[in-house]
Amino acid sequence: MTERTGAIHIHTEYSHDGRDSVASLREFARVRGISFLGITDHAEDFDAAKYRALQQECVAHSDASIQLIAGLEFRFAGYAGLHLLALGLSEFITPETPGEFISQTRGRSRFTFAAHPILYDYMLPDEVAAGIDAIEVWNAGYNTRFLPDPNAIRLLQRLRRTRPEVVGTAGLDQHDARNDRQTRVILSADAPADPLDALRAGQFRNRGRTMSFGPRGEWPAAGLGLLRLARFSFDRIERAQERVSRWLQSRRRNR
């Protein structure tokens, strides 16, 4: 089997802030040579019937060449910024706390991960640290378009001291396929046929516009220091681009 390319943390029009239909995301994958997409729509926009509809659409638009995997993204009152994602979720669940997310996804979700750690200052609740499958160390849609987040990698390294099975993933956090920020997970040639089995086993590499790296946070301290310096430069470029984009949009609106 050859290497397979996937992309995870993707939103559809089922989410209040998503633009793309499930069918259009299949075409997005086909054009880019992507063999699987991990869809994680906002759970607050769903009930059990709506989630079944998403699951059915994902199945209907999947085949041997492209697989669309249904899942949800959960947030919790009192835990600002903490978003926990469940891929391959077999049924709709309603966790009200991070601990309930861990317990309710057990046996129902094939792969769980904590998104964009910068939003919760890289401090996971103990029950999440003890039960999550992965940390999103490169979120291309939020704050790390060009490079992974060195502080998220440090969080991954801390977790792996006691739970070496935890892996680090790159996620698109995509709400509009017209803006593909190109982070991917590349499954090894000898990885299991099921993409989620491969992710949990750590048989993949993360790849983006600027670099590729493994799932186990194997960065030396000096390497993380250099990454932090590079991030500083790229972040300034990104902020300048966003200011220009907002200015252009304002100009168009005011014409």
C-alpha cells in the first residue's frame, strides 16, 4: 500500500459557520489527491437526527478512493477555549463537561483530540489529559498557518511522559474550502487500512506548507527554540496580511 493523504478538523455547512456541503468537500478531496477527510462540525448546532443526517451524507459520498468520516467538536461552559473533537463518532452525545466528553466518547469515538491549545493556555483538565488520544499541534485555521505551535508541542511532550500513546496532529480547522491552508496527515505505507486506526497508532506524519514532522513530539529543545523564533516572524507576516485583507474588504463594502 502507498502513502495516503488525509485532512482533519473540517467543518461543513451543517455548522453555523461552515460554507461547504459534504458533496463539495468530496470534490475538494478529489482535486487535491486526499483520500480521507475528518469532519468535526460544531456539536452545539446538532441534535441526534441532524447528526445521523451528517453520518448518512458522509457514507453516501464515500467510496474506496475517498472516505468522509463524521465527527463533532464540543465546547464547555466554564472552560473558555477548550474544544474537544471526536472523529468516527458512532452516535450523538451531549457531554456538559470535559470529563463527560472523555467518558461518553469511550467506545463511541474512534479518535479524540484537543484543538488549538493556545486558547486554553496549554493547560488541559486532568481528566482530559488522562483520556484524550491526541493534541492538535498545528492548527492552520487559527494561529499557526505557516508553522506548528512550539508550545503545543511542549504540551504533547509533557503528556507523553506518562501516556506515550498520545500523538500530535495537524488540523485544517477549515470552514471554507476556497481557503485551503494545506495542512495534512500523511499515513505511512504500512499503516492500517482504516485511517483512524492509523492515526491512533501514530503511523503518520504531519505536513504543511513549510515542513513535515512526526506525531510524537520528538523535537529537541534547541529545535523548539528555533521554531519559536521562526513563528514570531511568520506571525507578524500573517497579522499584516490579515490587516490588509480587512482593509480591502472594508473598501469593497464602502463602494
